[in-house]
Amino acid sequence: MKNNYNSLFWKISGVFFILITIIGITYTYLSIDFSSKYLDEIDQRLNRDTAKNIVENSDPFYDGKVIQPKLKEMFHHVMAINPNLEVYLVDPKGKIIAWYPENKQIKINRVDLKPILYFINDKNKEYIKGDDPLNPNIKKVFSASPLTMNNMLYAYIYVVLNSEQKQAASASAFNSYFLEISARTMAITLLFALITGLIIIRIITRNYSKIVTVMEKFKKGDLQARVVCKSMGDEQRLGAMFNEMADILTDNIDKLKEVENLRRELIANVSHDLRTPIAIIRGYIETLQMKEDFITPEERKTYTNTVRDSAEKLERLVNELFDLSKLEANQVVAKKEAFIVSELVSDISNKYKLVAESKNIVIEASLSKELSPVFADISLIERVLQNLIDNALKFTPSGGKIEIKTEKRNNNTIAISVTDNGIGIPEEEREQIFSRYYKANNFTAFQNSTGLGLAIAKKILDLHHSTLELTSKEKSGSSFLFTLQCI
């Protein structure tokens, strides 16, 4: 965990250091560039009238021709003023007529007149650069002035202020001085920014390290580990997302454990209940085979009836398991339609009357009149009622009574209840009665019960967004009630 934290800290720190270094180099470069431009602009402002002064003290033209002695006198005057200047005599088309120092070899014969004209006509004294005949690839600050006689333009005096000699000397001094200042400034800035950044990064990564610590605990099996992050922002969001994810995983793990426990319990119960009828069927068939020549017709009838009952129980158990599995796998879709639930209850109660009479049990249907149609799957609701009535018949003693009742409720629903006066359900077992394959302790005497009827009924009602409610009192009977929505 510590290694993970250190790795994150040093990775972010490394990236931050590289970024600060790039910023420092960029800052130094821009500072040098802007400072150079600043010095050039100051130089141009201070020497703006240099060309004008040369013109005022020179007259190298006569009758449109250059007078060499006068030109040399002008150059001598320039050398006396500032020997570091480069002076060019440029005709009105930009061609260089003469230059100073004469020992320098120019590399271009023409200069661009646009900067010269802009400089002469500019009243705001803006910063501008022009061509350098000695270095065509470099633009330099200059001073310029028209040379006229009798209102006639003869040429331009074009003075490059930053001559090669001056540039070399100033560049050496400037670079040495400014690089020293920049190096110190950048070093101090980088050091301060780095220390500040590392402190901030440490604070930020410390919150993330707490999250990583909780993740490590969760990974190692501590499913209750959760992130407690008081800071706002992305760290809190990340912590909340992890907590939510951990809750979902924990819930899923609990559900998987529950499903696994149910699966094991189901296998054990099914194995037991399947084994019993199969053993009975096999035992009686073997007995029939062994006593085939000696068995009486009455015994044969008893044996075959027992085999038939066991086979029916086996078939019923398999069918209910199959139905419940389809319901739990969401493979059953409710095909809802409108129907009168009282008519369905009346039909079912009539079908069960013969079975009830054989057990000396009375079935009564108390049906409200003029009920609105409900919207449900009629075959599935019929299955719910059959399971509830079967359940009531199994656990109602001889001489008992089963009442099926329908009534309208104020919330636009119809309530259907099946009530018996049988053995009832113990209070401590009522919450589990709807669980898959659960039998209450006092149900074990009834061998025909599969323990799946109520679970199937509950799953069907889940498809209809309804619940199965139980009211029971031990030794006094039970009542199961559910509701259906009216149209």
C-alpha cells in the first residue's frame, strides 16, 4: 500500500517537475526575447532623429548627382558622432547608392522602402524594424529621413542603429548579464514552485492513498471497509463511487450466498422428497413381482393404488419445481386481460366442492356483487387460488370450513381472501412460510405437501405487483389475502 502511494506521489511529482522546468525555460526565452525588443525599442526612440541630424548637416547632391567629397564629409561627420552606426544612402526606389563603413561588404543592393516610409510618416513613434544590408536574414531597428533639395526627393538616409560591432558587444554583455539573472530567477522560482507543488501533491495524494488503503482492505476480504473522505471534489466523488460499488458487490455476494444456501437446501429437500415416492413405487412394484402368484385381488388393488398415489405426488412435485424455476428465472410473462374475478372464484370453488365434501369440509364463496373487472393474467390468478385452496384443504381438519371472499376496496383494488379454520401457523414461522421449499414444523404430518405452493403463488403475485398477506392464529386457522387492480 505504501509503495502504491509512493508511486503515485513520485509520478505526479515527476510530471510536475518536468512541467515547471518547461515553464521556466519558456519564461526565460520569452524574457530574453521581450527584453531584447525592449532595448531595441529604447535604442530606436533615443536615436530616432539621428538620420534627420545627418541630413541637416549634409548636402551630398548637386544637380541630381552625388558629390563624392560631400558624401565623404557626411560619412566623416557620422563617424565623429557615432562610429558604430551603419549609414546607407538609398535612392527613392530603394537602391543603395553608398554606405558607411565602406570597408563592409553589403549582401543586398536594395532595401524595403515600406518600413522607411512608415517610419518617416509615423507621428506616434511606434517600434519598427527594417532590412540590414549586411545581414539580410535579420531585421534591425533604424532611423531614416528623406534627403530633399528644392522640394525634390533625391534619396533617403537610412541608419541601422544596431550595427554588427555594437550588436556583438551588446549581445555578449546582455547575454552574460541576463542569463545570470534568468538563471537565478528561474532557480528560485522553480524551487519555490516545486516545494509548493510537492506539498499540494502530498495533500492531494494523501486523500487518494486513504482510498487505496480501503480498496486494499476490501480486496483482502474486509467487505465492510468503506471510504470516509471529508474533503470536497473529485476525491469525495471517487470515495462515494467506491462505497456505492462496494455496497452493490456486498449485496450481490450476500444474495449469491443466500442463493447457494437455498440451492443446497433445495437439493437436500428435493432429494429426500423424490426418494420417498420413488422408494415406495419401487418397493410395491417389487412386492407385486415377488408375490405375483400369491397376492389377492384386494392386496393388488391396494398396492397399485399406493403406486399411483406416489407417482402422482412425484409428478406434482416435479411440475411445481419446474413452474417455480421458470418464475424465478423470469421466464413467465403475465398475459393480462380484463375479467370478473368473482366469476373465476365461483368456478374454482365449485370445482373444489366435491374434494372438500370427501374430506367433510365446507367451502363457502362470499362474493361482492357488481365488482369492476380486474386486469390480470386469468390463468396465473387461477393457479394462485388453486394453490391457496389446496393449502387450506390439506391443513383443515374434518368438519372444518374454508371461506373464499372478494370485496372492493377504496384504492380501486379488489381483495381476494382464502380463510380456513385449520391448524394455523406458528408465529415464529410466518415470515418464512413463503420461502421456497419451506414447510412449517406442524406441516410435516401432511406428506402430500410439496412446500412449493405458497412460493409459486407469491411469485405469480409479484408479476402482478401484488403481495400475499398472511393472518394466522395457531390452532384457529389462517387467512391469505391478495389484491388486484381494477381497470
